Amino acid sequence: MDRASICLCLAAESLEADRKLAEAYRGKADLLELRADHLRPEELARAGEFPRQVDLPVILTIRRVRDGGLFAGAESGRIATLERLVVGGFRYIDIEEDLDAPGLEARIAAAGVRIIRSLHDHGGVPADLGSRAVRLARRPTEIPKAAVMPKSTGDLARLLAVFSGQPRGERILLGMGDYGFPTRVLATRLGSFLCYTSPAGAVVAPGQVDPDTLESLYRFRSIGPATSVYGVIGNPVMHSRSPRIHNLGFGELGRDAVYLPFLVDDLDAFWDVADALDIRGLSVTVPHKQAVLGRLSEADSVVRATGACNTMVRERVGGPWKGSNTDVAGFLAPLRELFGGALPRGLGATVIGAGGAARAVVHALAAAGARVLVLNRGEDRGRRLAADFAVQYASLDESGFAEARAFADLVVQTTSVGMAPESSADPAPGLVFTGREIVYELVYSPPVTPFMKRALDVGCRVVGGLRMLHAQAMEQFRLFSGAEYPARALAELERERD
Ligand code: NAP
């Protein structure tokens, strides 16, 4: 099958505004969808003129409210409008699976317009999706389309199972929202006829990105039926910089590979997704770094020492996963730069947090001979981490902050507090900086957290999370691709960081 087309959805209130949007994306999209349900009534009346005003094939859609659209009028009025407009030169018309309008269908056939026969469910993935998808595809001249809303990793796994059980004819099967996002980018890989996009800043359906992002961030037009799939699993994960880093590297090396964010609420269900997409490599982030250990057949010495894994690779579908931890090397790289080599022995370090990232940090610092104090909200987890690496623990409150004064050469913030979208939070507002500390923030989105800002304001030397992210990603890239991260791509990342 050919590559999936990029369809730009136009949902302005006037035809002129839609035409300008189409013009703004000239050369970026292969076809347009006119969402005529968004047009003002007087504009809807003239919508048949639109195909002549643009130079791409156009899909005509008047979506009902119950299917996620804006058309709230009587069904008879909608059908009459479709009948009138369909002769305007549209290439496709999107009509629903339950539409019973033989007169309209006769007119569509007479006008030589192809039907996209659609099913929408904004509430979830229907239990009977498989049988409904088969019914949708019963007329060979039509293009069946199912657009559903996975609300969990399990829903995505079910949706992919339906994809793989279907013959790979012309079809559109997609998952909306963050859980379904990979199905959009992988349209060609999954045998879908097109990928819907929206103009930047005017998202028409949940999960759509603009054509520029689809191409520049995800290399959409390079993805083929055999492209290797990599990704990052986390919750939250859609803010992750890792797709930018790895796709840039794959692109620079000309590899047939793509890297995607996978929002994962249920790891057990995710392994079915990984098999369905034949995923070969994964970055692992909050909160799964410890939970993935049970899935590993092999683990490197850092995973064994830290009990946390941030990288998984395998050589074939269903094959054993090998786990590595690149956070330790990534964490140390900016400090080595700062100290011009090894860390000074006896350095006093406070580590806030006791999750997967903290385990890597404490392991790295203890092995480098630092004196470490762990501050954590949850006492059990904090004490366990401190005991595992023979360092000290105190609570994340005023008494802990007082103890931290004796461990203040370096303060490392490893909790997820301050991470987008809740980026105004500070995990330790009572921990006062003097200006002499080196403050190291692991959160990298946003690039400056409130915690970092306090440190910058009093003149501390500050290391932001992007430095570590890039350093650990370079190691991961080597594990995924067997190649060094290309220098040109790294230079571009550095420019974006500064
Ligand atoms: P994790 O295993 O889920 O651990 C989360 C930690 O945050 C735990 O210590 C938890 O404390 C603490 N925490 C969560 N909410 C809190 C709150 N409201 N108040 C106080 N403490 C709170 O996550 P992780 O894998 O360690 O990742 C943590 C952060 O580091 C994430 O933002 C991640 O993106 C970032 N990170 C960045 C890099 C990088 O390269 N820059 C690398 C790795 C991680 P409890 O034990 O009390 O629940």
C-alpha cells in the first residue's frame, strides 16, 4: 500500500478563513476535510463552492453533535444540505454508519463522489468495535472509518487488536486523544488511508497535530509499513522531549525508525501494544522505572545496583527485553563538566525524592564518594533508598531542611513536582538557598521550575534537567541504534536548549 496521506481538517466559521488555512499549509497536506458543521449558516449554504477555491481533493463532512461535531439541526435538514452540496466537486463525503438515506446515496453515486463510511465514539472504544468495523467495510467502493477514544492502555491494545484482525484494504482506523496518539503517527504502518491533522492552534479533534509537527517531529512521510517503532512509556508523557531527540537522531542517520510517546496507565496491557507494534526499544519514565523490572530477562549492572530501569531493548517481537539504566551516566555528565572531572570526595549532597530517578542519583553520588542525605515525602520509600545505599534519610519538612544544611554543596531535586502541566509547584519551599549551593533540577519541562528559579534568584550555580536528559538520551540512542548520536543532531539540540 502507498503511504498514508496527510489530511488537513478545516473548521473555521467562513469559507474564506478555511481557504486561507489551506493556503497556509500549501505543500504540507495531500487533501482537505471541510468541516462544514463549523460554518456559519450563510457560509454553509455556499459550501459547494469550496472545492473550486482550493487545489487539493476535499472531503465534505457535516458532523452531528453526538459524533463530536457542531451540527445540532434536524437530520432531515442535514441530509438535504449534503444532497445539495455533494455536486460541488468534492472528492469524498463522510457519512455515518447509521445514516439511512437512499436518496442521498444515489446522488453521491451519480456525482462520482466516494463515501467514507464512518463510526465515531468519543466516549471510548466500543466493545463490539471488531464486528462494527467489519460491517463498515461491507461495500467495496466505500472507505470504512472508525475514530474512537481509547481511555486507557487496555483500550489502545483492543483497538490495535481490531486493526491487526482486519484485511489491509483502504480504511481509516484511528484512536483519538493521548492514548490513541500513536495510531495517528503510525497511519502508514497500520495500513490507514490517511492521518487527520489540524492547523496549529486550532485542534479539530483530540490528539490531532498540525502537518508541520507531524513531519518535523515524527518524520511522518518517512514512515513505511516496515518502519521500526521505538518510544517512551510514562504517565504523564505527552510533554516528553525524547521524541524530538531520538527522531532527530534517526533522521540524521537515515534510519527507517520512529520514536513515539506512549501514555501508559497499565503496564500489563502495554506489553500487548508493544507486541502489536513490534516495538524494539523503549525509554521508561515516571512512574514505571521500577515496575518494568519484572519484565526484564537481562539487566545491566546499574539496573541491578539501582533497582530502576530507564531503557529496554529487544531484537524481535515477543523476544526477551534487556534493561539498562542510562540515568546514572546522564546525571554525572553535567557535574563532571562543572567540576572539570571527577566529583570532589566528601561532597555534601541533599537529594529530594526517592523514586526511580533518585535511585540513580544516590547510586551515582554514593559511588563517587559523596556524603548524601535523602529527603522524601514518603518515609518508607525514603528510608529504604537511604538504607540500600548506606546514606542518611530525613523527612521532607522543616526538620529535614535543617539537617540538609550539613549536606548543602549540591542539592538535587528528583521528584516530579514542578513538572508540566502542574508547573507552579515547588517540592521544598522551606529549603532556603544561600547562593553557595549547586542546585540540580531533574525536571526538564518546563525548562525553569519554581525550585530552580529560587536558586537562580540567589545566585546559585544551577543545572537544568535538559542537560541530563540529553546526556542520558545519547546513551539510550546507542542502545537503540548501535550508533553514536550524530554530532549535527546534537548541535541542533544544544541550540534549542540555550
Ligand atoms: P517516580 O519514581 O514516580 O518518583 C517520584 C518521586 O516524586 C517520589 O520520591 C515521590 O515521593 C515524589 N513526589 C511525587 N509527588 C510529590 C509531592 N507532591 N510532594 C513531594 N514529593 C512528591 O519518578 P522518577 O522516575 O523518579 O522521576 C521523577 C522526576 O525526574 C520526573 O519529573 C522525571 O521527568 C524526572 N527525570 C528527569 C530526568 C532527566 O534526564 N532530566 C531523568 C529521570 C527523571 P513519594 O515517595 O513520597 O511518593
